[in-house]
Amino acid sequence: MARSRITAEELEDLRLSYDIPSSISLRAPGPEERANDPPEGVVTIYEPVMQQGLHLPMHPFFCEILKDWNLAPCQITPYGWGQMVASYLLWVVAEAGRNLTPREFESIYRPCQSSS
């Protein structure tokens, strides 16, 4: 099992880079933990997902989508997050500020399992 190499300083750099509020705890996986199998009460989010536009705390729209799909944030690829964020933002702009509902989003986008 590969150990995480991220340092406390790098976590703080990520906090600053992505404007993560101090109320959200950040930590690297411990020596016996894996990012893809976090302990109870912990959620893994990879940096490329943040680069695609996901912000913390997570917008209620994305929380509801994840809940409906029974997925954790790390189970959606960075590309998938980019598509979700872009779709949401384009809808809000096109609809003059009206939020996209999860049902409307699910009518055009559904997750699929990777073939790999």
C-alpha cells in the first residue's frame, strides 16, 4: 500500500488555493489508510476534482446528486465533475439565475460504471 506523501503545509496550500473554509478539516491518510477507502465520517476528494470547479463546502445541488446516486465525491472522475459543474453553471446562466434541479440534471446526465 502506497503511503500518502502530502504534508501538512501542502494541505494548507490547498486550503488557500481552493478557498476551503477553516471549518472544514483537511488531513492526509494515515499509514494504514487508503484514500480510496476512507474511515467512517471521512470523505476523500482529489485535487483534480477541485481543479474542475468543485468547491467546499459542497453546493447542495451536488450533495443531492451524490446522495441520489449513492456515490462519494471520489467516485466521480475529474472529467465527470467538470461536466457536472459546467452543466450546472450553464443552466443557471441560461435560465437567468434559476437553479437546475437534480431531476432536470439526471434527465441529461447519468453516471455509468467504468469498463476498466
